[in-house]
Amino acid sequence: MAEERNTNENTETLDAPPGKKSGNGKRKRAAFILLILLITACLLGLRLWVKSKTHVETDNAFIESHVYTISSRVPGNVLKVMVQDNQFVKKGDLLVDLDQSDFQLRVRNAMAQLDIAKNETSSTYAQVDAAKAAHNSDRAKLEQAELDLQRGRALYKKDVIAKEQLDRLETARKVAAAKLAETEGSVRRALALLGLTGSGVKDAMISRKIAELEENQRNLSYTKIYAPADGFITKKSVEPGNNIQSGQPLLALVALNGAWVTANYKESQLTYVRPGQKVEFRVDTYPGITFTGKVDSIMAGTGSAFSLLPPENATGNYVKVVQRIPVKILIDASSDPKHLLRVGMSVVPTILTERKLGDILKDPFR
């Protein structure tokens, strides 16, 4: 029995050290794994922090574009509507055709009035020529009467002629002067009919009729309404047979060429945002597709400053609210060749500020 106890004690003594070594090894492995996880978390956190400084992101952004409100410049009756909702049209395509009959009648009437004015002007020119001829004749008679009066005064001083004859010469001179004044008035009246006095514009009547003709011809051209740009038709509210007024909205044309993104960033995010920086953005409608663009400009004020009722922080209790400033981002045409993007779509843009790591690490110490 004593030998068995000694054998068991020897066995326990021999087995104890390997057990302790196994426990220490597990603790070391756990500590090593924990250290690796901690280092990984730190590196990942550092990477995310650096990315937050170089990639400025927001989900408060939407796509916008030029929207043309198509209306008529003249009133009339709609003859044809050449487009349908959501149809793509090119610049210069005919959209709406109005009835031209009334405008054609006005053009023909203006042309007739112009011809009449030309004929009347021709007769008035003849009157002017006659009045000028009579004026020249009366001027010559006045000059002759003045010469006769001068001779008569000289002869009267020498007692060659009687006082009665001198009086007749003076009367003849007054009559010639009055006759010249009358013909001068006739010339002025004739010239006034042609518009040759005052502003000095020749043929005022003809010029007015030409202007009326050009106005009616221009109104006739307005009966055909063309697309001002490439785009898609929306909000069509006109049909053949409608009687429309000038300025009445008929439809809208959305130009997808040159669309942009309006991103409302927090004011604290725009410290290092500059025009020209590259932008990558995603759209909820097309997951997995990344579109590109660049920063065009930053609005000159916050969105609330230009709202209908801007805040009055000088009155009442003040609560600081982080403001948002709209940033205009131009979309690269090469990233959306099929015009997948539509106005109003939600966008998540990311601005690449291209800051260096050294500058970012200095931020906490500034």
C-alpha cells in the first residue's frame, strides 16, 4: 500500500507542470488575439476618421436641371399638338401649331396699308416739289422788289421820281415778302406730311407701316412653337382645339443635358471644399452604379437665409442649429450617357477634398 501511494504521488508530481503550461498558453493566445483585434479596430477607426476628412458625404441632395415652361407669345386656337408626355425632343422640333388664318389676314392688310402709304407719299412728294418751286419763285420776286425799292429810294433822293411811285415800290416789296411767307408755310405743311421735319426721319408714314407689317409677320411666326433645347416633355396641358392666351403655360421641357446635383451640406463639412474638386455619388434608383461630377460652386448663403421666412435670431430665445449650405455639383456627361438620372432623384454625393494625411493628423492639435 505504501508503494502504491508513492507511485500515485510521483505520477501527480510528473503531470502537474504540463497542465500549468497548457493554461498559460491559452491565456497568451487569447491576449494575442485581443491585441490583434484592438490594433485592427484602431487601424479601422483611424482609416474611417481619415476618410471622413477626405470624403465629405451627405444624403441631403437631389438632382436638378433646366426646366423650360413652354407658352405661346400670341393668343390663338391650337391646330396641332405634335408631342406626348415623356417624349424626347430635340432643339428646334415643332411642339405646338396654332391656327394661322387670322395672322395671315393681318399680314396682308399691313402689306396693303404699306402700298397705300407709298402711293400717298408719292403724291405728297409732288406737292412738296410744287411748294418748293412756288417758294423759289416768290423768293426771286421778293429779291426783285427789294432791288426796285433800293433804286426807287435813290431816285427819290434825286427828285427823279415822285413820292407816290416810291410808296408803290414799298408796297410791292411788302406784298412779295407776305407771299414768300405764305409759300414757306405751304412747304412746311407738305414736308410735315412726309415726316421730313422735327426728328428728321424721312418718310415717317412709310416707316410706320413697315413696322406694322414686320410686327404682324413676327406674330405670324409665333403661331409655331418650337423646342428651345433637347429634353423630355412633361406637364402637357394643351390639346388640339384649345383656345389659348399669350403667356399661358402649355407644357414643360426638362433638359437632361447639363443636369446638376444640389447637395445641402452642413456648414461644418465645407471647411476644405473648393470648386473643381471631384465628386462621386450614388442614386437610390440604381444601386451599385457610381456617377461622377465636380464641385461647381458654393451658394452665397445658407438655405434658411433665403427662405420665405428667414430666422430672426436677435429676437426671442436663441438655439444654435447647424445650418446647411447648398453646393452645386455638375454631373459628368460621360458618367450618364443614357440619361438615366431624372430631376428630383435622391443622391448621396461624396466630395473628394484630396487632403494630405499629414495635414489631417495636425487637425486635433490646432
